[in-house]
Amino acid sequence: MLETRLITTSTELVAIETPWNILAAGRPMCSWNWLATWWKHYANRNERELHVLAVYDVAQSDEDTLVGIAPWYVEHTAVGGDVIQPLGNGQVCTDHLTLLCRPGYVSTVATTIANYLTDNDDEWDRLELTSVDDDDEAMGLLVSELEARDTLVTAQQAANCWVLNLPQTWDQYTAILSESHQRQLRKCYRDQVESGRSRWHQVTKPSELEEAWQILIDLHQRRRNALGDAGCFASPEFTNFHRDVSSQLLAHGQLRLSWIELDGAPFTAEYHFSSPDTIYTYQSGMDTNRLKESPGRLAYLLATKRAIEEGFTHLDFLRGDERYKAHFRAVAKPTLDYHVFPNRPLARLRGQMITAAMTVKDWVKQSARSAKS
């Protein structure tokens, strides 16, 4: 027997940290640490309030067991009404957001949450599920259950995530690359690693965090500024969130914040994190004065080589269709944006109008792409 409880306060959120992390199963972007910390830094708006749905098995034992979580919040807007969205969305670009489910409970959790949403459809006007993995079983079941209850559901293709399936050895990996790419990597390794010109540093303790952060932010901002972009670390919310969550990831053994010196000066920096089998490449920076020496190539060479040597099976480049990902033989994993509207006249009308606007926007984009080609 499952029961859904609505969590609306930070005190209630703190109380489920441990069982939440058990359900996250080591996936950093699904963890309580990532999503509750996001809420801590991005909830500073009066129009936002927590809307986490916690599903409990109340018949399993004397103590109720948390078996599912919908990690959401609601934003009260003048035009769109009350919009339920995933924690971690927006500027932080959290990927692989899903329903967290205990093994064996995926279907029943999805059904229970769908029942709660339709039974309480006066609490929301739109449900926005962004960048959902196309093969996400739990989210797929939830959307199907909502459609079966006469909600209006639309789906749009979003940016791909890119995942490199790692072989057991570096030689096996380089064998799948083009000959020209193999030559580039061999030259890079010979000239910058074997020569002794480069030195790799990885943060392993809290006292090393500040130096690494200063290097990462400096290199990232210089690169983005050179391209005419303000850079994500120009945002105090973004910077404070990552400083906070990185220290928690470090405590859990999941932080892979590193930098490479070339000829004694910072050359490139990488902000990654890990689950038991995957390394996620989140953010980077590089010396804009030495782009001809290919800092990005050296960074990803060492990241991939070390991941293989440490036994990881996947390197996840996350969302975005940058060309280098396919160059390194990562495979595109489609994602979808779902828009769900309850079966109420005003909400449904709003949904139809928004859907029509999105259709026109997609048509304009497609026309622009066709004109360029």
C-alpha cells in the first residue's frame, strides 16, 4: 500500500536526506546533496515553493519505507499559472532528472504519483519535465499514466546527452578513433605528457578546493569572455551553488575537480563528478593564450585514459550537441521535454495555446536550419 506525502518545507526536506540518497544510488545529479543544495541557492524567490512528492510503502513493516520521490518545486507565474518543475533545472542544467524509485517499485510509484497529480489537479496548471532521457522507464510510465487520465501531454525533442562507452584498455579505445585522431592524441601525449611538460592535479581533500576553484573559474571565464559570453561563473547563484555542492561531492568521494599545468602554469581545468560506473564531464576552462597547443585535447585525453585505468565503464559528456563529443566517439542519447496540462478547461486552453506557440517556434527553427543547409 503506497501513500504520497507532499513536502513543502526545508525542514521536511532535510529529514529525508539519507533515504533519498539510497534511492539515488550514487547518481550525483539525482542525489539529495545536489538537488537540496540547488533549492538552498535558487529558492530565493517568493514565487517558488517546494513541491516534492515522497511515496511511502506504509504496509511493508512497522516503519514506513520511502520507495519513490518526485523531486519537484512549483513556481507561481502570472501568465502560466502554477508550474511544477524539477529541482535543479534552469541555469544549473541538471541532467538525467527522473523519478527516484526503489527497485521493484518503478511502475507502482509512477502510478501513485499520477494518481496524486490528477486527484490534486487544482494545485497545478502545468507540469514541465525537461531534458528527460528518452529511455527513462519511470518518466515514460508517469507520462503514459497521465495521458491515460486525460491530461494534455506534449513532447519536444531536446538537446542530446552524449555518452562514451569505455572499453577495458586505452589501446582498445584509440582503435575505434580515426587514424588522424589517433595521430593527434599520440603527438599530444608525447609532446605534453611524456616530455614532462605537464603536471596533473586532482583535488582529494578540502584544503585543496579553493586553489582548484580559483583556477577553474579564471580559465573558464577567460575563455567565455574571449568568445563574447559573460560566462556561467559570472552568476553568484551558480558559483555559490557549485562551491557548496562540490564540497559535499568530495565528502562522498564523487568529486573529480582537477587542473593541468603546462610548463609550470595552469593550462586547463576540469570539473567532473562520478557515480559507481560513470564519470560526468560538467564544466571546464582553458588558457586562451595557448589554444594552439590544444588544451581541450590534453584534458580529454587524460580524463578518458584515467577513467579507463580506474575501471569506469562510461564517460558522460552530458547535454549539448558540441561536435567534439562525436569526435571522441560518444553516442547521442536523445532527451525530451514533456509539457503536461491537467484536464481543467482553463489549464487545457492554456496548454493548447502554448503547444501551438511551440509548434510555430519549432517550424521557424527547422526552416532556418534548412535555409543554412
